[in-house]
Amino acid sequence: MSKTRSLIFFIFLLSVLSGQQSIKAQTRKPLIIKSSSVAEALYKKKQENPRISEAALAAYGNTLIKKKGLDFYSGSCDIAEANNVGESSFSEKLTTFNFEVEDLSGKKIPFQFFSKEWGAPCGCSFGFPLLSVNEKEWTILSGNTPVKLKRTPDIDFEEVKLLDKTKRKVVRRWFKPLDNEPEGISSDGTKIYVSLAYDDDPGLFLEISDTGTFRLVPRNTPNIIKTAANIVNFEAKKDDFDALKQFKSKTKSFYLNYYHPCT
């Protein structure tokens, strides 16, 4: 075989292999995501055993989170629009949502998410079963498999910012589930505590660390500063939903900037 024919054959072989890889990528089965329903399990456990201690209930919930993740609600109307469904919707049947995100290497990963409800008072909301979330990445559970993904603008977890005394400089950031109010901060300023967004209070906080990990803890956990006051007028305020809350103890003061729930 001449050099010219060899070169042509080599180019042809590369094009065939490239086409096969493209087809394979297009036909790749998406990873399946399902709601973890950990919060519902907590309320059921509390109803079945009203005398259960907060510590025991938190331990039970944290075991479930490790297995199933925690439904971390995000504003994600881009997903609803891409699947041709409207905002603030509800279906009696499970609706399938297909979307793609990138892993930490930039590789596109297809997902399928099943939900009956994706509505929020001011848009859309999806509860993804997460193990952690920070500025750069989030870890989601697909079945029993944790998958690390890049943060993207179209899946918006609500940000909480710790401001300095000038109320202008950001000292630290956390990400919380959509519409869950900050109700406390650790005395060292590295963790925030938010409520579980349901009508009945099981007596627990969701503790979120500055690295993006989280766990359930009793509300009476030591070293949580809960005394707070809303700061109505501050220069950095963007709109009516932009909130600033001062958490204060006898020796320390922290300013948390976040968005009020849209109701």
C-alpha cells in the first residue's frame, strides 16, 4: 500500500471512530435522579414516636441523608423551559425532565429527573438529592452513586453571605435550599443553621458548613447564636427581597445577607 493510500485509510479510520464515539455520546443513557424524601421520613418518624429525642431524630435523618441525599431545592426554570413545561406547575403523574450538566473535567453528563411538582411562588423549584454544595461544585446522588458536578447558573442554589462590619465585604459564603430561612450561625462563624421548609417543625436545624457539607442537628445544639434582628436599611440592598440579618451574642456579632422567601 502506498504512503498516500495509507494516509487516506488512516484518515478514514479516524473519521469512523470519531463518528462512533459521537453516536455513543448521543445514545448514552442518562443518570437517574429521584427525590430522597428524607424530610417526609423525619416527620413520619416523629408522628410515630412523638417522644423521640431531637438527637435521635437527627441521627436517624443523617443516616438517611448518607444513603439518599437531602432534597436541596433549587430555582431551575431553565430545566422546566427546556422540557416544555410551565413554571409553578403540578402534575398528578411523574413528569420526566431531561437535562445536562458538566462534571469537574467539563464532560457533559445527561440526567433524568422525575417529579410531580416543580412549582415555587416566584418561578420553579426542583429538589435534587445532594450530599454537598459550594461555590465550585455540588455532589448529587444517582441511585447509590455520588456524582460531582460543576456549579452552573441555570441551577441556582440560594446564597447566604457573611458580611464584615461595613456590610460591604463578603467574608464567607454558603448555599442553602430555596426558601429556607437562616435561623442561626455558629459562634465561630463557619456554619449556618436553617429551618426545614415544612409546616410542622421536627425540632431540627440543617447545619451547613463553609465547605458545603451539611447535616441535621437538634435546635438546642450548643454554640449556636440564634438571637437576631433584621436590618431594614442597608446600602448594598438590591431589592425588596434582599435581606440582612444581624445575629448577636454577648461577645460576637455576625451579618448574614440572603434573599427572603418569595411567598
